[in-house]
Amino acid sequence: MKVELFVKNMEVTDRIKDYVEKKVSKLDRFLSDIEEARVDLAYVKSARSAADRQVAQITIRGRGYILRTEERSDDLFTSIDIAVEKIQRQIERFKGKRAHGRGDGTPASEVVPNIPEIEELEETPIIARRKEFTLVPMDEMEAIEQMALLGHENFFVFYNVNSNAINVLYMRRDGTYGLIEPKLG
């Protein structure tokens, strides 16, 4: 198995390199046909929480499959350890799915007996809360400021004066903002 190491916003020491090699090379014990393992390590300065700045992402490729996991913590070695544990659990689930298949090529529709149709009960979704608020016309930069001032971390709904439409501003994982501009279809 070939182990590739990629880093972003950090220096790779021999200690880190050896640690990754040692941990990831053990994955071969769980699944023998792994062709390559890619380990991406990053220091994300713009993470919302200081406990999420050290990121370890492991991707393994084999014949006909790709398994990937990502873990964030405040310590790089902890991120690596937890990511390796997660990928081991994914491998176990993957092996179980392959081992318990029918294998003879018969479709599931032929194996499962015909089940009579059951009339579905119509349930109306329950709206637990309604909220009304007045939209003040503003541009995108003002919306970002308002979002920060109000302490909204996930999203902010506003009337965009530039596009004359209601927009949704949201915070992305990498610390940048996204803008949803709905259009009637």
C-alpha cells in the first residue's frame, strides 16, 4: 500500500511523517486490497472553534471503492488517531456489506416475497414555531455586519437592495460566506 502525505498551512516534521506512516500502514491488516492511502493534514486558522483547527483527512482507494474520513481537534496526533479509528470502522462496515451480499446475481425483487401495499396514513408535518420579522433593505456587506452583530452563526435572511430580492447569507465551514439568491421557477 502506498501512503501519500499532503499538508496545508503547516510544516511536516519527521515525527509527524513517521507517525502517519506507522498508523496508516496498519490499515492493510483490515483490508488487504488497499492500493493507496492519502493523508491530508491541515491547520485551519479560520475554524470557528480552537478545538477544530488541526484537521486530518484519510482517503483510501482500492479496487472499486473509495473510503474517506475527516477528523478535527486541537491536537494533530489526536486528529490522526481518531481518523484512523473512524476509517477502520468504515472498513469493517464495507467488508460486512461485501461479505453478506447474495452473490448469485439474483435481484432483490425476486428474493423478497410480494408484500401487499399498505395505505399510507397522511400525516401533516407539524410547524413547531413561526417567526415574523421586518426585512430592512441592505446590501451584502451590511448583511454580513448585521449577521455578526446579531450573533447569528449559521444564516441571515435579508432583502438585497442590489438585486431587489430576498437573499440568505450563510457561513461556510472554511470561514467564508455563501449567498443564496432564490428565483421563482
